[in-house]
Amino acid sequence: MKRLLIKGARVVDPSQQLDQVMDLLIENGVIRELSPSISEEADEIVEATGLVAVPGLVDMHVHLRDPGFTQKEDILTGCKAAAAGGITSLLCMPNTKPAIDSPDTVEDILRRAAQADARVYVASCITKNLKSKELCDLPAMRRAGAVALSDDGRPVENTALLAQAMGMAPSLEMKVVAHCEDLYLAGGGIINEGTISRELGVRGIPAAAEDAGTAREIAIAAAYGVPVHICHVSTKTSAALIRDAKRRGAAVTAETAPHYLLLTEDALLKRDADYRMNPPLRTEADRLAMIEALKDGTLDAIATDHAPHTPEEKADFEKAPNGSIGMETSFAASYTALVKTGALTLAELIEKMSCNPAAILGIPAGTLKPGANGDVALIDINQTWTVDPTKLHGKSRNTPFKGMELTGRVKVTVCRGQVVYRDC
């Protein structure tokens, strides 16, 4: 039997309303015991005095770029980046090449991820090749192991097909995770439409593009009585729409990303494409609205939308593809934006980054209860550090937090009962 003993950590586990200094014993990849003092022998002991132990973080929005774009990232490097950020479970998005629209592709990803440094869960395409023309064989995708449905990277343009998928998903025990955007309103813009886009002379994406998409998904969920999860919320109006939908009893959950909590469209004045993502960085009013929506429960989760690109792709501000990486900085950026400012408690942050995403996806994660998977992050919540892109663990370097001073550093990550990352 393989035993790993974590000694003297402050265990913060919202699933058990637990905040206490304890020892934690993992045996054969499963949490066996939590106790103020465990004296049993172990194959490996991790001294964690002064560190906080939390359930391994769950990132429900990750682009691993594999298959097809492995010059940007692959399954193994992406999971190394995840482990460096305390993430032990992640949901990979389907806009790969080929797109994840066949059972064979799902099975291939899961097979290659079996020995990775994080647990990989798969989102199947809703429509074949992300074309919004024909549904994938959703039952077959579920049988192959997919746990969620999305055409992320773009919306499902055919509303009838989206409604059909949302109606099928509950019986398949899958979650539709929706990229909400009206492509006609977006009109090929590259940053938020407003003062900064006009100053730079580039085409902007109006907030209305996201808001119209969010309203559509909410309308389907409410009218048909089916659930939906709204991805990467960035506008105050979308947050208000979600808040109202929840009050009316619609089965809507939603996430935002760390960059929407710390950054605004002002960062684009640098004309640096590492600050370009979709949805784009918005206004200060939108940033504050995201924080308020996390505080009042309108937004259930924080996910990264980790989107690696090569330096060559990001070199041209106006022609570069959208997207930024985020798994290694997700906890620190969120802690800096939310806990250091008093907006959330540490336990509330862990709910948003571990417990809630696991519950939304229906995966076995987000808890340190005995019998649960042995996935743990050990964090120094007092350590301040400066983000250096050259020291990150994935293939790409396009972080919007480069050069920023953040607080909260993942020191050890345990996945499947094994140490997969140490901050030496």
C-alpha cells in the first residue's frame, strides 16, 4: 500500500465546513483519514506547517490544444501547468483538430491523459466540427467518457440545435457549458468596444454581443426547464441577467475568469496581444460587477479559459488569435483580487475554485472527506511573488499577469495520492 502523510497543515475544506490544523493520510490514492494527529507510518511525509491544504482545484475551462495544435500545448504539458497551479482536475474544451466530435477522439484523449499530472475530463462538441449544422452523437460521446457539451471557441449558432442538446444533456448526466456570443454583433472585433478601441483605432466587440448570447441561453433554460452553465462571464449586464434568472428559478450556473477580476481594457493600451482574449477585458465597472457577482453567488465558479498560443502568433497585436494562459496563476490572481481585498473569505474562494466546479460537472472532486480522491493543493497564502513567464511550466508564455505581483503560492500539489508538483 502506498501511503502519503501530510503533517500540520491548516485544512480548509468548505465541503465539510472545516478550517483546522490537521494531518491528512492518503492511502492508495484515496483519502483515508483527517485528524489533529496521525502517527501511522507512511511511505512519504510532507511537512506542511504554515501551509493551507485545500481540495485540489478544479478548472472547468481549459484549452489543452491537443490534438492538432501541440506546438501551443499538449495534454502532458498542460497538466504540468495545472499541477503548478494546484489544479488536479480540469475540463478540456473541444476546439481541437480534429474537433472532439467523435468517440474515438474522446477515448484517445482519456487514454493519453491517464498518467498526466492532473485528471482530464472531456467536453464533447455539441455540433459536428463546431459548425452548428448537425448534432454530434451525444449518447455515444457520453459512453466514450465525455462529461460535458460545448462548442466553446464559438457559440452554437443554430438555437434549435442548442435547445435540443440542452434538453438531452440531463438524461446523459452531462452539462452544457455555453460560450455566449452573438457573432453578428461581435462583428470581428478584437477588444472591448469603447474608449480604448476608439483610441487605438481597432474594431471593438460590444458588451451586447455577450449579453445577447447570455440572454438566449437563459431563455432556453427557463422555457424548457433544463440546466445550462454560462462560460467566462465578463459584463455587468450578463451578470445581472444571470442573477435575475437564478431568482426566477432557472437552472443556470456561471463562471468568470481571474483576468476579469484584476484587469480592464486599459491594459490594451500597451498594444500587447497577450491581453487579448474573448470575451475581451472590459471596463472597471464590469470588473467590479464580476467581484460583486462572485460575492452574492450569481457567479458560481472561477475558471481560467487557459488558451495557449505561440509567441509568433501573439507577435502582431491586431492579427493575433485571442486567448491567454492562466492555470499557474489562477489561485494567486483570484486570492489577490478577492481574499486580500476582503471580497471573499478563503473558504468562499475554494468553493468557487474547487467545490462548486466539481458539483456543476458532477465529477468526484472538490472535497477532502475520507474516501474521496487523494487530490490536494498545499498553498502558502502569505507568499508574494512576481509572475515571470519564462518560469511557467506549460509550452506557451502568453500570460496577462506577466510582471504582476501576486499573493498566494502553490507549494505542493498531490494528484491520485502522489506528489506531482513541488515549488522548490
